[in-house]
Amino acid sequence: MADEVQHLTRAFSGLGGLGVDEPAMVSALAKWRKQPEKLSGFRKSFNGFFKDHGNLMVMWAMHPWERDARLAHHVLHQAHPAAIVVEIACTRTAEELLGARKAYQALFHHSLEEDVAYHARDKPYCSLLVGLVSAYRYEGPRVSEETARAEAKSLAAAVKSAAGGKLVENAEIVRILTTRSKPHLVETFKHYREIHGRHIEEDLGGQEETLREAAVCLATPARYFSQVAAAALSDGAGHHEKEALTRVAVTRADVDMDAIRAAYHEQFGGKLEDAIAGKAHGYYKDALLSLVAGK
């Protein structure tokens, strides 16, 4: 392990002007998937580099808590779409989100919650977003079917009575999405579909996309990330959409990338790695494929 860490450290050291050893980096990407102890060793040997660079390799090598903190800070201060903050709040475990909040405070001397509340203060989704980043959800398997069924009915009633109003500002919807466990929400959304005959995101996305994104991220994260990847690979993709492909590859490679690939194939009828190979180029393509498919 020590030899591999030293090899990759030498590859990065070329950033001073001699050029980066891209093949060594891509090789490490493929070999180190789901081996956090090697990444940890590399971070310690190359401490201080990561704060000044933002490319794929640096994002990959960065500690996940710091990476999430920096992503959130960048979004809040650069007027980027709120989707990245929603991703961080809804697809991380309770401990991972807490870690990102701690890293945010240490790095920027503000809490993530206060910065979200300030920068989104004029947005209709402000209460929802603050609640999502503040959450510390129960992560056990227990779900009350009675409560899930009752809250599915509450969601249905809120949707029905929302004529002319904003669902994202509905206190009951915000309470359910920001406090309930993910298994509970899966059951609640299942009952909602039984009541209404359609998926809840179909009803939540008509007025405010942030609300739909939160629901999909919480209940079916692989499906959500496959949609983000597809948007990034589309012919008309803008700058933010293209950036999202790097973010998905880096943040999900060691988490649920196999599920994302399966969801992509199910929704779009092809392989995610084939779509990447057809769009990306050079070492960036190689790095993406190493993260996505371990190639």
C-alpha cells in the first residue's frame, strides 16, 4: 500500500510545472475503488494541496466531508442551482451529513445551515432546504406502516389543496421530507402511488423542481443520479449539467455506482459507460470510466 501511495503522490507532484502523470492517476482510480484506507494515506502524504484545485482527480482524493462542504459552499456563493445542496443533504447518511456540516464550519467559519438560510432567504424552497441540511435522520429499518399510510394521505391532501399555492412552502410536506427516515419515505411514497395511481415526484415537480429533486434523492438516489448523468451527456447540456457528470462519478463511485449504472440502463436503454465513452475525451474520459466502471 505504501508504494502505491508514494507512486500516486509522485504523479501529483508534477503539478509544479513538470506535468501530471495522468496514466498513474487513472490506474489508481481503477485500483482504489472502495478502498478508503489508500485514499486516506494519500491525503496525509499530500496535505495542503486540495484547497487550491478543483478538478476530477482532486475531488476524488479529497475527504468526502471536505468535498461536500466545499461543493455546498461553492453552490451557495456562486448562484449555482440548489440541486447540489439537495444531493448532499438527501443522499448522504446521517453521519456523513453531520461530518460535512462540521467540515463546513471548520473551513468557512459559518454553519452550513445559516449560510443556506441566508442565501436562500428569498426563495420559496428556503424552509425545505434548511430542514434538509439540518436533518439527522433515523437510519434503522423500522417503519410504522400506519404512520406511512397516514402521511401518504396527508401528502395527497396537500397536493389536492395546493391550487394556486406553492407545495414547496407547505408545512406538512416540508415536515415529512425533512424529518422522516428514508425507509419510511419509501413506504409513504408507495402508499401515495396506491392512492393516486402515479409517482409522487410527478405531482411535486410541477411548481418547484427542488421539491421533486428532494423526493427522488431521498427515495431513489440511483435513479436520480442516473438522470443527472443523462442530462450531462445530452447534446444540449449546459456548463452546470456537464460539471454534474464529474460530481456524480466522484461522489458515488464508492457508494452506489453499480445501482446508478443499472438505473441508467433501465431508464435510457444503454450503458452509462458507453455514453461516457462516446462523449468524453482523453484522460478525462479514462478517469470517468475508471470511476464509473472500474476500467
